[in-house]
Amino acid sequence: MSRKSYKSESWGDKLKDELRLTNESTREEEKWYIQSNTIQGDQRHRKGVVRARIIRPNIPVSNGVVHLISKPLMVIDKTIWEHIEEERTERLGQFYSLASSNPKFLAHLKSSDQRTVFAPTDKAFRALQNTEKLQQVLTNSTVTNNLLELHMVMRSVHSEDVWNKNVTNMLASDNRRNLYFGVVGDERNKTLTVEGGGVNATAIMGDIGATNGILHIIDRVLGMPYLTVYSKLAHDPDLHTTFKLSMQESWNQKLNDKEKRYTFFVPNRKAWEDLKREMPSEHKQLNLGLFSYHVHKILDRHLVVGNELTKEDLERQDKIQMVHGMFKISPGFQSGPLTVEWEGLQANIVRPDVQATNGIIHVIDRVMMKRRDLTKSGSVSLCPSLLSLVSLLLAVFIKAKL
């Protein structure tokens, strides 16, 4: 599929629209599509993508070439539900089946009110085959409704909105969990990502314009975690700094244990950047690989073993015991995020309830450490390669003496 887009002739100060050619051919059939993406609309044109199939390509004319297409571009004339109906034989068969058997959710999709739906592909559902949670979804109408509601927010969210940071997260239509949005790529080739219920998904076909909002077709089922705490840290870009640090002397391997339950308060990337500015020397020491004892103590301070504590659980407590130390829990100011406190340091829980198969992650905006953490007793750990170098130099020294 082509990732290159071109400004259309309609591009101007008030209306901004791009065109992109995509190849979706299979072994059985050749399929080429042209899509318009209205990034900035006007009174006559809504934001969103419109796709048309090229039904007769490459007709030569005196001043260029003409392609006959199946419908006009930039004209948004279908509801979200009508788009899903169109895709039911292609890649949204399972989502169509679940939605059509749920009257409450189906009414949302047909309503004229603006909303955004994130529809997982059939391939995403197949990846969950034979799991206990999927069987509950297929057989329990309440669980089905909760899952579907997690895949919708009650306003229009275009990838351009996320790119411009007009929206970063929103409460899902289940009114319990938030969805967190991101964009990867560059200004001309953006791909929307969404995280909900502990699952990161990527839009494989995004920004599909509808008369009642936007449809994004995504590659994972939200709310159906398939990664351990270990793997979640490894795969989430905002948590990868913590993951890299936790690799020292394999501290993080325990987070792969599916028989135990964990609650991990994980500093995000910005938290580590802030620490680097506040304590540059200590930050450098942490990343040398020579102070793993101290690193382990700091990480243990952020970890609960043997208990999986959701945001609701935390709201019912005023303090929790960590592996090392105690966190105090405080409600956010004026309905703001929950905060955790350790020895006078406060951190906001900026992304609560990131679910994993063996625990739960709460993303925080501060590293809970002080300068003294790197001066307390604890031997400096030498990595194997450094130990080998020391041994080699010692052998050469002894040989020279002899």
C-alpha cells in the first residue's frame, strides 16, 4: 500500500484535502483505490477519508490520463454503521456481528450525533481465538456491550486532531475507561494509535469520514490484553525507558511470571527526562549499568507483588505497601488524576489501569527517587564484559611481573 499523499487541486486556506493511491490487490483479484482525506473541512465538506475503487484505469487523453472511479471523492454520505455494513464481508465481519446483535450500541452507530468508532478487524479477533475472555464476549450480552462501548468515544476524533494535540485522551462511551491517542509517522504520513484497556492498537485504515463522525479500522481488540507486564513495558514507547533500565541484571524477568500478580507504577518517558534535568549525575549513574543494586531498589519502590490494584481499588485506600517503602494515595485536585506520594515526592497517575495478563500498570509522571538512593550501601555491579576486561588486564599484569 502506498504511503505517499498528494495535495489535491482543492487545497487552499479554508479547505485542505489530500489524495492517496492504494493497492489492495490479492492473488485472486487486482484492487486499486484512490482516497481523499479532508484534513480541514468547510461548510460543504466534512473532515475524513473517502475511498473509491478504480474501476477503469489509465485512459489516455491529450493532456494526461484519466481513471474512472466508483464514486465521487470528498463526498461523505454514509453513517458509521453503513461503512461497517460495507466492510462486513471484507474485514469487519465479527465486529458487524457483535454490533448488530447489540441494540443499544447499534443505535449509537445509526444516530446523527457525532462520535468516533474504533473497529477491530476479523484478524484481530482471530488472534484471540480460544481465550476465556473472548468466549465471555461471544456469550454474555453485558460483556459484549462493555467491550463495544470501549471502542467508541462521543465526539469526532481525526488523526489530525491528535497530531495537533487538540485531543490526547477521552473517556470511552462505557463511562469507565479512557482511550489514549497517539500518532506515529510524519506530517504527510500519519498513522493513528489508540490504547484502551491495556491494549495498544494501530489504525490500518483511519479517518474514514461518516455523516455522524469518524471510523478507524484497527488491528487489535481493545480491552482484551494479550501481553504480560514485561511485554507491555517492552512494546509501549512511553514505557520503554523504564523497560530498558529494568533490564539490568534481568530485574524485569519476574514481570513475565504468569502465575503472579503485579501492580507497577511506571514512570513515563517525560518523567525520566525530568529526572535527567533535575539530577543529571544521578541519571547518568543509573544508566551506566554499574549500579544495578540501586536501580533494583528504586524499581522495587514502584512495585506491588501479589496484588492487582485498579484505580477503583486505589481510591478506596490511603496507602499501599510497595516491595520497598510505602505509597500514600490522594484523590486528584478538583477531579484531577489520582496522586501517589513517597517521602514528600508526588506523582500524578496520568494513565491508570493499563491492563496486562498478569497485572496492571499505572503510568506516573515522576520517578520516585532522591539523590541519596545512589549513595546508600550497595556494591557496584560490574557487567560480565567489564569483569572479563578486568580479569584480562590482571592476568597481563601478573604475567609481566613474572
